[in-house]
Amino acid sequence: MNHSTARKLIYCITLFLFCNLKLAAFPKNDYSSDTLTVTERLQLEKATRNSFLGYYELADSFSKRRDSVNASKLLLKIDPYYFFYINQTPESIDHFLSTQFKLIDSIQRQYVQLFDSLYNAPKSDSYDTFKRMHEEDQQIRNILDKANDSFTYAKEEQRMRSTDSIHTNYLCNYLSKYGWPTIRNGSFYATLLAIHGHEHYNFYVPFMKRAILSGNSFLSALDLILYWKKDESTFANLKKIIATPKKAVFDVGSMLNYQLPSSLDRIEKVVKSHCPIRLYLVYESPTNEQFKGWFAKMHDRNNENENGVIIQQLFDDLQIDCPKSLIKGIWDIWYLPSDRTRMILYVIYN
């Protein structure tokens, strides 16, 4: 069999795996059939254009056209709390604005003064609480991202479940009493907590719709939640499989750039020592479109004879270490929606 024929065969096998094992890999982006009607989506999109995100994008657009007058007007409509959320500080904000936008000098100085005064002013109790929970959430997940031994992963995963439960209880109680928090009461941080509170999505959705209409949350976050809701049984099954403590976890993010992971030697040792095994290569990103775009580009590179199908290279290397479980030329990839983009390899063993 020549190289071209083999490549086509592998591609066909891969498509078969997608169609028969993972119907969630390429779901339709039709949210109107789930929770949002067409009218609701149009209303939320309009509200987003007239929110901090819309103003930010317009200010950026005018800046690229060197229209400092309109860019400055729009900047003044953006609550400085948004820049707090994207980790700007009094030490960084002036440089950030200078590099991001084309602004009138006096307006930029005025905005920096407003930013500084609000940054150093006391915040509401709810803002401080949601921010602290957000930081705790991200700290644990960052540790999980880097964990490459089953003990650390299992310990941090248990810690994540415990803190997620605490965060969820606080958010649900807050929403029941006050509704969705405003920007200055921690809405941005609350949004991430809602994304990670899967079991309460039905409760969160009505609040988030109203929050987006009032400019206090992100439509992209609601889309992610609706996406999970729509295929939650499929995603839940995968999450249940990879939740086992009998696994090794590897961040293989270099494959997002079509490069084999630097940890390949360690992965090979784990596969060989635990054979027979099951491999779950999981692509996580906020949208399925992002995954499909990466997947299509991977095959374009293969057709151009650059690095070939990088997943095939990985699986073929590992097949040598565990021929009982892996068949040369056959590989698999799964998709999970997430608030971040990454690629993780799970080695599941008995």
C-alpha cells in the first residue's frame, strides 16, 4: 500500500470513529432548538453590541482606523472593572491602553485616573468573595493542567469537586436573594463559577439571559453553558471515564501547534508499564467551531506533506509500547467544551 492510499484509509477510519463513537464531535450550532429562541438570540446579540464588550471591539476598530476621537468616546463607556478582570493594574493600564487603542491623550489620562481611583477603592463584599472564588477555581485547574501523575491529579480533582460545591452553593444563594451580580459586585467572576456548576445550569440560564441584556455577563459564556446542556449526557460519559483515579494525565498542548509533546518519553514509559491501557486524547475549547478549525488544518498540513497527522504520529509511537491495546494507523480524538483551550492525554489503566 503506497503512502497516499494509506493516508486515505487512515482518514476514512478516523471519520468512521467520529461518526460512530463521538456524535458530539461535530454537533450543530443550533441553540434556538435548545433554550434560546431566534428572537432571544437577536436580543442578546444586540445587548452585547451595546455592552462593555461591544464598546471594546468598536474602540479597537476605530483605533485601527486611527480615529482617536471615537475610540476615546467608546473607552469612556467601558467600566474600569472590566480591565480589573483582565488583570490590568495601575502599573500596567497606561501602557495597555497605549498599545491597544489610539486615544486622545487627555482622555487616556482621565481614564487612567478613574481606573486608579476605583482600583484602590474598597470593593463590595460580593465582589471580593466572587473574585477570591474565581482565583481559587483557576489555581486548582492550573495545577490539574500540569499534573502528570495519578496521585496529584486525583488529589486536586477531589479538591476541585469540593471547592466547586462551595462556590456553587454561594452563587445559588446569592442569585436567589439578589439576582445576577452587577459588574461591580463581581459578575465577571461569577460567570466562570456558573460555567463550572454543571448540575445547576437550568437554574443559571434565566439569570444569565437577564444579565447579558443588562450588560453584566457574556453571551459566549451562556453559549458554552447551552452547549453543555444540549449534549450533557455525551460529555458526562466522557468525564466519568476520565474521572477514574487509575490514570496518568499529560498536558500535550504542543500538539495544538502540530508538534509532538516534549513529555513523549514519559508517556511511552507509562503506556509500556501499564499496558493494556486505553488512551483518551481530549481537545478542550470554548466552541466546537474552534476544534473543527484545528482538526481541518491538521489534515491540510497532512495533505501538504508537512508533519503529517500529528495525532497519528503520537498514537503510532505509543502503539510500539502497547500493541495489545493500540492498532497502528488507527487513532481517536474527543472534544469537550471548556472555558480554556488545551489538549490533554489520559492514559487509563486497570
